[in-house]
Amino acid sequence: MRVRAACCAALIAGLLLGARPARAVEGSGIDEGSGEGSGDQIPARATDDRAADQPTSRTPDDGPRQPWQLTDEELLRDNWHFDAERGQAGSNTARITALTVGSVVHGAGHFVMGEDATAWILLGSEIASIAVGLGGLALVDANPSTSWLHASGEALAVAGTAGFGLTWAGDLLGTLRGTGAPLPQNTSRSEGLSAEFSYATTVLQGDGVTVLGATIPLRLRHFVAIADFEADPADSYQLLGLYAAARIPIGRRGLTDTEFGVAISDERLTDAGAGRLAAEPRLSLEADLGSIATHFANVVVRAHGGAELSQLRFDPADRFALSDEAFVWRLPVGGEVSANFTPSVNLGLGYEQRDSRPVGRTSLGGYFTARVGIPLQRKVGLELNLERGAGVRLGLSLRWLPDAALPASAPPQ
């Protein structure tokens, strides 16, 4: 009896010492293993050590409950092991610092909050972005527009500017929300086969053009293919685009990967009697910023760069009627940062350093993008798109997402 009692006491002590309750934090959002709300206790991330034949906690009507639905005591009873996650609430002092001093010294708001590790990452990234951007501007100023060094400088200047803005946005986000919980799961990209049908109006130099479009993306674990078609009902503009790439997933969340692919596009401006056939080897990176800091999880950055070779023509009926500048090449770069600020609404902001869209280019050499995605039903979503270049393009898209395209890692809503 004494031996049995001693064993039971040791087992209970081991369970109590092996699990530490998570601290209450301030913030909002949904994590893989967290609740939603301000000031709620966050169940920390856990690894499942239970045997396959052990029963899980159940509700009378819903069947087995998922880990994020269990309390700390229920997790312990089901043999889950977890560690406490530290959360730091935002403060008005940190927020004001990020808005003022932080506009120059990115990460200043995190220093005030006591998040020194994240602050040093933001500050170091800002310094690197400034160096890249200034180096790009120096190449642009020192070389003629026909030089490959000039094109390289444009790409570096855009990359540096984007990095500068992103690091300041990260400081603002962390101080405004605190570090207790990340944003809801990012819903900007679907997996599997989906389809998108769009209507867009472009206003350029006082003239309005309506364009109808269709996009069919196929995203598998190791392969991506996208077909894109746009046309003006009056047949003054047409675009056909194809993209195929090998995809290399990174991590288990499914939001970080690298793509190596080729994009081919054929544009026709029949009213102007011009056209363009372009091919672009492209390298793309998609990264979840949760790898930098937990409270940045589900903020997804997409960036791409390539080498585009274009064949220009005057007569759209003859694909091989070349202009005086028959071949033109550039180094287009672009990207987008996206996040869900509610479980359903996704916002994306980006920039494209290219001139192959009817919206035209700004004086910087590209155009800005913004979009808002809202689900209507389980398989249907609505997306509002805005592009700002030399003109303005406003579009509305209807997205069809089959079950295979829904994120598998999302907790049920």
C-alpha cells in the first residue's frame, strides 16, 4: 500500500510540475491554440502525447472537442503537455512612441513595451532596408534607362522602400494590439482548385474602360498553375496570362513557401494598334511573420522578382511585326502584405514595379494595389480591388472556393 500511494503521489506531482498555467494577457485575435478576446487566458501551444486509444473530452452533441476548446484542467486530464506563453499588453506610451519616434527608429514602441528582441529585429531590418533602397537609387541616378544596372537599381529601390514601410507597420501593430495574441488566421489564399470572375473599370486620362476577367488558380503542395484572362467588351484590350511554378513549402502552418516559375503574358491594345508578348522567369517568397515574433503570426508577406523580356509590336493582327525597340527587358518586383483583422475580413496592400497593366505606371515606375476580401458563404467570397498607377482601376471579384481550397489548419468558426 505504501509503495502504491508513493507512486500515485509522484505521478500527480509530475503532472503538476510539468504544466504551467498560461498567464492572462491583453489582446485580441485567434491563435492556433488560443482563445479570442481582450484579457482572456490563452491556452498555450501543446503537443499531443496521448495514446491513440485514450478517449478525448466530448460534448453531448458535438462529438470530440478540439484542443483549443479545452480548459487547462481538461488538457492536463487528457495528457497534454504545454508551456506558458508570455504576453505583453500594449500601452499608450508605447503607441505614441511608435507613432512619433518610431517613424524614424523602427522598433521604438517595442523597446518601451519591453519587447527588446522584436525591437532589435525591426531596427536592424529598417537599417538594412535603407541601405538597399539608397543603393538602388544610386544605381538609377548613375546609369541610363537602357542599362541593366538602372533596372536593377529600380528593383532595389522598391525593395528597400517596402522593407522600410513594413518594419514601421510592424512596430505600430505590436504596440496597438499588444503581444498577447496574434491576428486571426489569414484567409487571403486558397489551396486546391478555385476560380475568380471579375469586373473592373479603369479611368486613365479621362477615358473609362470596362474589363471583364477570369482567373483559375490551382495550388497544390508542390505545384502552382494560374490562368488569367481579361478583355474589354468593345474588344479594345485583351490580356492572356499563364503562370506555372514549382512550390517548396516551409514549415507546418502552410503560410510560408518559395516558388520557382515562369509567367507568360500576351497583351493587345487594338485601339492603339500595339501589343506586347512577355516572358518572365520569377522567384516568389511567401512568409508568415510569426517566425519573427509570435504576435506577428498570420501577417503574411508575399514578394516576387523576375527578369521580364518583352517583344513589342505595332500591328496587333501580326504577332511578329516588331517596333524599332523590338525587345525590352526589365527586372519587375512586387509584393503584398495581408492580414485578417476579423476572422472573415482580409485586407491586402501591395505594389507592383511593372507597366504591363492598363492602369499605367506612376512616376515611380509601377502601381499600388489594395484589396478587401469578404466571404459570402462557405464556398463563395467577394473581393474588392483597387489599383492606382497613372490611372485608377476599381474592380469587384467573385471567388469560388471548393472544399479542397479551404485552409485545413483553421479551427472551426
